[in-house]
Amino acid sequence: MSITYSFRIAPDDMPVRGNAMASGDGAFDREVEDEIIARLNRGEVEAWCVVIVTATIKVDGQTFKGEAALGGCSYASEVEIKAEFFEADSHGLKNEAVTHLEEVLVDAVRRGAAAQGALMTLGKG
């Protein structure tokens, strides 16, 4: 058994204004916010998004998933997001997703023994 990871981005419903920048320079902050809003209007989801990393493990025909998310993200491309949040461990979203997966497995063990093997694989059982 091994953990597989995936990531996706979703539109962030948190307002851009007042949340994208806090440089102390109001004019600069507004310029950055205006650019993000313009990109969103062009359909560029990665301009202001939530990054979600999912850790998945399959045990005895059952699939268990843990997720971690970070909102208020603004990147030039999905490739950039993938490099920072998925391929590198700089933000720790993979670790957070595994922690959530462990919580899901512990809950499943409480309800039955199907996830016990997965917990042992993770070194938590």
C-alpha cells in the first residue's frame, strides 16, 4: 500500500480587495489587486485560488482520502502552483493531507477494522 497524491485548484470566494496585498503602500496594493481581478475576469483561476492537495490510500477495496487546502493564492500559472505546493514540500500541504488522512483512518478504525492495515503502513497503528 502506498499513498498517492493529487492536487487541484478552485476559485477562491474570499474577496481579492483587502486580502491580496498588505505592503503598506495603498497604491501598489490596489495595482496588484486590479491585476488579479483583471486576470480573474479573463478566466485565469490561478490568479486567485484555493490549492487543494489530496492524499489517497486504498485498503481492501476501500479508498480513504485526506485533504489540505490553502486559499488566497495568486500565481502566474498552474505549473507554478504545482511546483510550489505539490512537487516541493515548502508549504507542507502534502504533510497536512497525510495528517488528515490519518484522522480519517483512525475514524474508520473506530467504525471497523478495514483501515487497520493502512494505519500500520503509515506507522500509526
